[in-house]
Amino acid sequence: MALATAVRCLPPFQPSSLSLSRSFLLRPLPQFAVFKSAQNRIRCVNSGHVLEESAFGFRHGPMRVTFRLLEDESKRSLSTWGIRDAGGNLKNGVQCRAVPSSPPPPKEAAVEVPVIVDDDLDEADSSLLAVVEQLKLDAPLAVKLAIEGFEDFDQSDTVELSVLLCSDSRIRELNKEWRRKDSPTDVLSFSQDQPAGSPLTLLGDLVISVETAARQAEERGHTLIDELRILFVHGLLHVLDYDHELGPEASKEMEEEENRILSALGWKVKGLIYSSSVACDTNGKTTKGLGLAELDSDRDSAVISKTKFKVLFCDMDGTLLNTKSKITQKTADALRAAMDAGVTAIIATGKTRPAAMAALRPVGLAGAGGLLSESTPGVFLQGLQVFGRKGEIIQNITLDLGVVAETFKFSVEHQVPLVGFTGDRCVTLFSHPLIDELHDIYYEPKAEVLESVDELKKVGIQKVIFLDTAEKVASFLRPHWSLALKGRATVVQALPEMMEILPSGVSKGLGVQILLDHLDVPVEEVMAIGDGENDIEMLELAGWGVSMANGAARTLAIANAVTSSNDEDGVARAIEDYIL
């Protein structure tokens, strides 16, 4: 008898029937062996119907029925299954075969890749037309391979990525507009921010210079269509959030994915990362391993995406300021561009607020409408003084009076210059050329000379800085005070020739965290740039921490990325790479 007939013979389903049937199923009856396989279906030999396993048995349409295996479990490949009523009586018997179950195939989204030829190219060129037609065939195949396994596309009916083929002059315009690089490149990737689960998923747009591609094809010894395939795959992976500039591991991952896609499609070429890192020496031998710095040139492709970073924290000495304690016009322009893009740029420094404003004033970044004013948020004095919305003070911490007295007595006895910082003031017990440099070079308020330690105690010192040669700081001052303070205060360094003593448990990173909580900004939306050991906590806290190339060894080690040095406009480069 067919299984469908057997099911029609069942009485209407009642909740009580399910209850009795379930208890019957759980009874230890030796003649019955329950079929245990959540990954199997039951195919009826008589009818070919397939039933899917449910909580208490199997489901057929809206009906719930309970099955019993009437033979030994070891012979279940072809067994008689019975449909029992609520009383446990066998109503019908059919032979069913257990067959391996395979999940239904996932819905495959249609892939559309329109390829557009820009007006500045000769569309009548027969060789160009042939390449375009081939790319129209190749591109959707590459997209399908690239998005395999991405859950983001499970609910999509269509996935679309558009391609514009253009000249060097056109891509140069776009490169200058979006990346501030006035030179042609090979491919630009414009990613599209879009919620997951949309029926139509727009990956973004790729712009490829055919002229640059032709030159690179000749240099690398393959055809133009091969080079376009390489550039297409590279740009495609960028819009899927691969980024070789994030470090060696990210570069290796993206290189492997490029080569996987190209190889799977039978294209006998290597990806752009591999190709760009192979050079010919004077003997004609190829060598691999030029590294990320050489790969990151104006000719290399870049991804342009609406930034996920809403806040940028930036250190000053050794970061914004070059070795001449100046901010270059290029760095100032990059900061303005970031602010114009909607990013809130915030200073996080060991300086006082007046000193930070004095450093920013020559490039027009201080005052109303600038990066810093008396009504903008900021972190100063290594996090001891934090200003929130509209410039209100949300943290103001002072140093232990015992530590203040001890450090200044030491300064007088050993004639080591020492400056105390209190709000917008600097104080000391004696004049010294190195103390004058704090004002003349580092923009700090001119130090006031007080008469005694007792006077110092009255002003509320927040931190102190010892000034000496880098060698003496490293060999004498830092070891001495690290031991002498014994947890009563913290020793940090921003510059080799300066050693700072702060209250215990306070740091620039903590000041940044307090300000983020005040502004209600998640760390994932934060990028931070710094160079010194005092910046480590801030870089670790941020969603993206960037170290200057001139950074301390420990800072370089913990950073997510490393930019150029402070004498090479490293801040400007980091903003261009990760924000603009």
C-alpha cells in the first residue's frame, strides 16, 4: 500500500493522540527500535514519498504521525514501518528505505556585472570591443566564486557590481578627487554600504584604466584581458572588505584569495599582489618580496569606502608635529578634509590645552570652526584633564602632594630641571634653558618660578616633567623614579628627553575612554594615531590604532597599522588611507 494511502487512513490529529504517541515512543520495547538519524529522510518504497523527521516522529504535510521500526535496527536499510494510532495499534504497514538526506540547495543569487566603456575611450576600436565582451563573460563568474560562503548574500536575489573602463586621464581625476593623489592608477574600488538581507545587493563600482592595464600587461608579459582579469579580481576583493594594506597576514589572505579565484576560473595568471611584488633585477631574474611599502604606490589599486570611523583621536608631539614642532600644510589639509567628511577630530596629548591651541594656530586649526577651541572636546595632560561637549571639564585629577614635594626636592638637590603642570599653567622652582624650551619649542605656557615647595602644593599640580638628555633619562631618572614611587604614581615617556610622572591609575587611554563614554561613541567607530609609549593604551582602545613610523618599539608592535613618520606627513597619509 502506498504511504499516501496509509496517511489518509489516519484519524484526524488530536493533541491527546500526540501525547499518547510520544509516551509510547519513549517506552523501552525490545521489539521496536527507534530510527535515530536527524540527518536522514525516510523514502517509501511503495510510493516514493519522502517524510522529514520531526520532534516526535515524522511529518507528512499538516499531519503528524509516529513510526515504529518493526525489525532489528541493524537491518534498517529496508524495513517495515508502521503507522500507529493513539492506542498504539498498527493501522498500516509499508516498506520504507532510509536514504541519506541532503539539505536543499541554497538559493543562488543572480550576478550582474554591467561593463561600461567611458566616453574618453574609442568604443569603435575592435580590439577593445573584444576585450569588453570577454570581460562581460568573465566578471560574473569571478563574483560568484568570491561571494561563496558569505552569509550576507543568502537573502539576495541579485548581486550587482558595475565596472567602468576608462583612460588614464579619467582615473587620474577620480584618484585626485577621492584619494588626493594626482596621478593615474590601475583600479579604484568604490564599495557600497548596504544593510544585509536586501533582495538586491549592490557591491559597488570598479574603475579600471585600460591604458594603465595595457602598460602593465606588457611589463608582466601577458595579454590585456589577463591584466583586466587581475585588476577586476583585486578590486572585487577590496569591495568585499579584503585589504592588503592592513598588514602581512591581511596581505597574504588577500593574495591567496586572488590566486584561488583566478586559478579556479582557469586563468593562467597570478593576482595583483603577487604580480606587484615581483621585480626583475639587472640579470633578468625575478625576485619576490618587495613588501607592502613598495606595493602601496600611487599606481596600486585602492578601495574607497564611506568611512566607518566617526571619531579621530590624534596625538601631537611626534605625531601631528614634525621634528621642528610644526604642523605641515599637508597634514592640516588632511585634518580639514576629515572634518569635512563628518569625522570629529579630537586632540589627545600630554600638552596643556593652551599649548595645543598655540601649535594649531599657525595652520588655522585653532579657534571657532577649527580642530580645537575652548568649546571643543579634548584630552590633555596625559588624560588628567578632559574636556567634553561645549568644552566642559569632565575630568581634572591632581598628583599626590607627597610625590609633588619629593620630586621637586630631588630637582633642587640634583639641579635637574622639573616643571609642574596645573591646568593652563606651568610652574617650577628655578629657571633653566630646557624649561624655556618647553615654551619656545613646545608651545607650553611660560613657566612661573615659585619660591618654595609649599607654594607648589597650593596650586594643585597635576603632573611633573623631568627634562634632561635622552641618555640620562634612560640610565638614571627613569630607573630611579620607577623604583622610588613604588606604585604611588606612574612614570611615562612621550619623548626620549622628557620623563613624566602622573597620578597612579591615570593615562591618556583612560582619558580617551572617559570622553568616549561622555560622547556615547563606541570604540569601533574610533581611529587613533600616536607614536609614544603613552599612546599605547589609546591605540589599543581604538577600533583602529595607527602608529607613526617614528613610534616607540612597543607602540609599533601593538598598532593595527603603521603610517609614515612625523617628518613625512604620516597623519595625512593615515587619514587618506583609512578615512578619506
